[in-house]
Amino acid sequence: MTEFCDDVIKLFPLRAIPDVIKLFRQQLNNREEEPDLTLLSIVTGLIEHSLTTKVLESNSSASSSSHNNNNNGEGGKASSTVDTGGNFPVIRYDTVEGLYKRFKSVLAPIEKLLVKTTTDSKFASREIIKKVSDIIWNSLLRSSYKDRAHLQSLYSYLCGNKLDCFGVAFAVVAGCQMLGYQDVHLAISEDHVWVVFGKTGDETIEVTWHGKGAEDKRGQSVAPGIESQTWLYVAGNPVVCNRYMEVAAIVSAINPSLTATSACLEVADLQQQLLWLLYDMGHLKKYPMALGCLGELEEVEPTPGRKSCEELYNESVRSAQTYYRNHHVYPYTYQGGYYYRKNMYREAFASWADSSDVIRLYNYSRDDEEIYKEFLDIANELIPQVMKLESSGHSAKSILRDSSCFANLLRFYDGICKWEECSQTPILHIGWAKPLVATIAKFDHDIRSQVSIKCADQEPQAQPHGHENGKNGTEDSTLHHHHHNNNNIAKVDANVPNGGRSNGSSTVKGSSLPKSLEALVGKCGEKLLNPEFLLQGGGQPFTTEESADPSSDGENTTAPVTGESNGKCDDATIKSEQDAEPGKVTKIEKRETAEDDMEPKRPIIVLYSQKMKGLKDLLLTEKLNTNAISLQITAQSQVQVGGKKLRGSHMASLGSVGSIGGGGSTAGGAISISEGIEGNTRPKRARRE
């Protein structure tokens, strides 16, 4: 949109939050024009800047007067509220129009270039996008830093020539929209953003930077190579926006913060109301981070009559599972953080383990600093704090008496160890090992011994791409709010209805088996199939001879289930039961009821990392060998063949390479003391603010 229509002009001046809501609603409901990204970014940026700088200036003067009495520099922490009456800036039409024209003038050289060319394509080329990126990039002040607050809007760019990395990418997309290109859109991962374009929307281009001192990759494609398989690029599963989701990105990027511990309430209120507007219109459905952001706002200040923050966190998880092959970590850390704050530690452990199930799908890279700090915070601060609180009194209800919590703890560390394997930079130094050993030691042997630990011989797989109809297992209504189908990794709460099961294996996609075939497959674990029945359809489907030794059910299970492992069901039976209708009593459950009623459920955990496989026996010993556990966790040797991770038969062919501290044989890839272990001296990073 190159000029404002009467429907927009008549909404000005904007004097309060309801006026801003009306402007956004007008833009989102306009059937003739796309939402104008430049207009909306200028308005929100102007409001954010006005409100946060007012309070910051007020706090600055207050803190300077008390500085002599507070030498630690924490004087500005005291005020975390603002007067919500009379602070809202009056946003006049001529102010917005002037800034809008200024951005248009920035793009004038490209407009002149387009006039001279003969091309009349509706689709942008890589060259055009790179030119827009160059103009914005080269006009930025070199002193701007990506981690500073309030640098994400076009207002920041037009009034201060400052943008963070999101702001640069957004400005490029907004600029291309102003030039008339409707195919240029944002692709957003959990810590990076780039651009997609083209007739089919499958071309990619870097337009901004990531990290400190990173080389300039602008203009390059996000190639399907090793780098694109990192967490930074979510292995090809970013949130690819349409115009309405880009409006959601504008709103999600609003930053109410004043300091690390305080926020402007009016800015937060504006963001919260705008997110609900977008939610009601269905534009957050495929945007897990925006749902998590709304959840956090609702946790601080619930909106009467709206979904609870817990429901929003769960919805964020389901969105990531359904639309992004369960490759997003933050939905689970949002969720786990909430449960931690509510003292729901069992649920927090399950969510943290789920987040680790996702990170295991990647290789750690130097660009993963943010998620590294997130996991470091969970492992070295939150979990030890839970252990400290739960060990007080040591009641029967303590999570220290819950074997499923111990299994989730192992699953959490197994994912991190898997993330580390074959990465160029080690992760698990002694700073990780000490809290791990201390936490494991809190669980008595009788609790640890209840966990059935299995070692996988193949790569963990992500969930098949979700379906909106919820029939892929991720929308199973019987799942508890904190137990989600996750990369075909075993869930460990044996008390979840139907075992928290999904339809498991990534090799089977789509709808469940027909009932007759499902029953047939379900019996495969009990009896031998009758060849005559299979070839000609005659006779009985099964012979009377019982199935062979079922001992092979442990090491090659891609979708292990919770509950007691009694060796009576094989993979096919498990698979058929996982596809059973929610709430239906399955054949396995009927068959095992009599013998299981008198025995406690045993959680099953499947380990994928070589380090944790090497700990299997050590974890279950009556007296823990803490030194051996520390040595195993901090071992820096990574077994590789041709630069690839070793799995399954490849690792088995190498055999065990030694034992640690007399505590049992290590799985292939774990090293022995005799090989020598050089600890990682990498310092602990600061927490993410």
C-alpha cells in the first residue's frame, strides 16, 4: 500500500490501546489490500519507544539519586510498575505519514532501478532482495547491537538507524512489500530469521546476521547442508509466515521490558490484547513462539474469560508437533518453566525431558548459544533447586520417590549428550557433571532400580509431519497436558491413560490400520501366522504354536511404550496398540491386567546417546560410583566414522571399548579411563536475559 485510504486516516489520532486495536483489526480485515507491515511496525514501535523511554528516564533519575546508597548498581530494580493513566502517547496521522514517506524514500533508488528495467514480474528476484538488504544494512549505525531491547521496529530504524537482526529481516520484507512484491516473506526459527521468496515460495536468502562477529552471509541461500540441520535453522522447519503471521511477528517482537526485572505494563497490555486479536482470527495457529509469548503474558496478568496460560503453553506444544515435526524446543521450555514456577515438579521434569528429546535431533554448533544457556540453566540451576526443595522432609509424595521422575531426568541428559555427539564443540564439562551426579544420588536405589533402561541401536526420528485432523497421534485427547508424543522416545509415566502413546513409528504415516488388519497385527506378538491363510485366505490366521523367544523386543524399538516390560509383546503388537482409539482398552492391557494388578508399573527409558548408554549399569547399582559417572559424562572422545555419528550395528561392530571404574561395560563410543580423559574447561556462560 503506497498511500493511506480513508478507512485508515479516520482512525487517527490513536489515543489509547482500543484505538490501536481498531487499526490492527481494520488492517487484518481489509479484503482489498494486504496488511501494511510498514504502517503497523511504525505505530507499535512509536508507542513502545514512547512508553519505555519515559519510564526509563524516570527510573534513571530516581536510581541516580539513590546511587550513593546502592553501590551494586541495582537501584533501578525497585520500580516495576507504571501509572497506566495518562501515559499513552497520542499518535497523530501526520507523524506516522511522515515516517512512512521516509521509509519510501529509502527505497527510492531501487524503485528507479525497477522503472529502468523491462521486467514486470510479480515475483522478487534474489538480486532485488539483496539490494533492499544492502540499503538497510549500509544505513545502520555500526554501534547497534543485536541483543539490545527496542530495536526491532521500523520506528527504531527511521528515527535512530538502529535494528536488531529480526528488525533487519523484517525491514527487508516490509520494503519488498512496499515495492509491490507479495512473494517475499519471513522465515522464523527460534533464534534466527531469514527470507523465503519465489513463485513457489521455496527459495531462501539470508538478509541479516546471527551471533557476534559472524561473517556476512547476506544474499546466500539457506543451503540444505550441515548448517541447515542445526537448531539455529530448525532443520528446515521454520515458521514461514504469510502477511497475517508477519503481523503476528510484529506483535510478538514488541518488547515491554524496562530492565532485566521490570516491564512497562501498558506495553505488555497492548501486546497481550493484540495477540488475542490475532489468536481469535486464527493467525497464531501455526506460530508456537507467539502462543508461548501470549501464555507468558496471561501467566502474569490473566484475562477474564480467556484460556489459561497452561492451555496456551500446551497449544504451543501441539502447534510445534503438528506443523513443524516437533522440531521446536521453546514450547517445551515455556511449559516446563511454568510448571516449575507452580511447584508442579513432576510435570516440569516431563516437559524438560520433552525439550531434550527435540534437541537430540540436532548437532550442537557455535550458533546455538541461546539454547545452550537455556539447557544449562535447567540442568545447573532449576533441577538442583527442585532437588533441594524436594529432599527436605523426604515425604512419600516427593518426586524423589517417583521412578518416572528419575527416568525423565535420564531422558533429559540423554538428549543433551546426543546433541553433543559429533559436534565440533563439546558441551558437557565438569560444570554439568557435578549437578547431574548430585541429582542422581538423591534417588535411592530402590527407586532407580524400578526404571527399565534400554539402549537404542538406531537414530532417533522426529515425528511424521502432523495433520490438522489430529490423527497422527499428536492430538490424542487422552494425553496428559505434560506428556506428548515426542520423536518416538518412550514416555515414562506409567499411569498415563493408554501409556501416553502415539502412533509411534515414523515409517508408518497417515491413518491407522483397518480394524481387521489391526487385530491381525496385534496377534503377531503371540502366535505364528498360518502361511496357508496368508497365501490363499483359507484356514485359521494363526497356528497353535506359540511365538518364539520374545527377548528381541528391547533393543530395536522405535516407539517404546510405558508400563511394565514383561517380554510378551513385540514391535508389531506395540504398534497396533499405539494406533488404538483414545480411551479404548487395548488387547495388551486386557491380557496383562491379571498379572500386572499386583505389580507396580515400571517406566521404560530408551537411551540414544553413547555416553548415557555407557552409564546404564552404573545408574542402577546400589552404591553409585560418582567418579565414574562424572568421567563418563565429561569424556571428550567422540567415536566417528567418516564424520558421521555411529549408530546401531556400526557401533556394535566396534564392541565395547572398555569399562569405567569397575562399574560395568560401556556401550560403544564410551571411553575407558585408560584412554585418558581431558576435561572440558569451557567456562559457564551467563544466563539468557
